[in-house]
Amino acid sequence: LDAVNRGDWNPSDYAYHLSRRARGLPLWFGLATYGTQAYTDAVDGAIRTAASFADEVSARPQFQLLLPPELSVVLFTRIGWSSEQYAEWSKRRAGEGRYLVVPTSWRGEPCLRICIVHPLTELGDIVGILDDLATYQPA
């Protein structure tokens, strides 16, 4: 049964008391299989990549880093863009399957938020986002 489709109920998707999903099992199996060091390395790698991306944002004059990265989340602006321009760019790029960078706001200012979650993501994989933003012409 599909665990995403909430119309179907499968007792294997729930803890022994059948009132909640057994959400801890994927983490437990991952820890049992790969060990805590693999999880530490994965999280540290994502944090390092976010810090490198933030440095790249700061080095480019058409962007502004809004604050230092929080874990693996980077908030930044494309200077001069409105909420509508961020939304247009984000929707178009997500629709193309290129990347998912969602617009948000921080202290009332529209911005973009990038979250590094895959442990093998490197700066070279995502720096093209900045290149694209720098040359993109909103409608």
C-alpha cells in the first residue's frame, strides 16, 4: 500500500500500538547500517557546502547574503528583485526540473532560501544557480 495515500491504511506503516507511524525506524535502520560517523559526516558536509555557497553569494555584487548560514540553510537576495520576480524564476526553474529554490521573506524583505540536504551536494553542483539568477531576465 502507498504510505503517502492516506486513504489506505496499512498496519505495517504504524508503530506497535497502531496509533502513530513508526517514524523513528528509518533513522534507526540508517544508524544501524551506516553508523553515527556516517551521519556526522553527512551533516558536516552539508553545513560546509552551505558555508561555501554563502561565501560565493557574498563574493558576487548582484547578490546579498542576508545572514550567515543556519546549519545548511542560506538566505540571500538578488539585488533589485521583487517577490513576483522571485516567484516567477522559482516556478519556472522548478517546472523545468532544474532545481527547487523557493522564495521566502526575511524581516519583510523578499529573498531566496536554499537548503542543502543531500550529503553529496558540492559547491560545483549549485553555484550554477547564482549564474542563472545573475543572467535571468524576468518577464
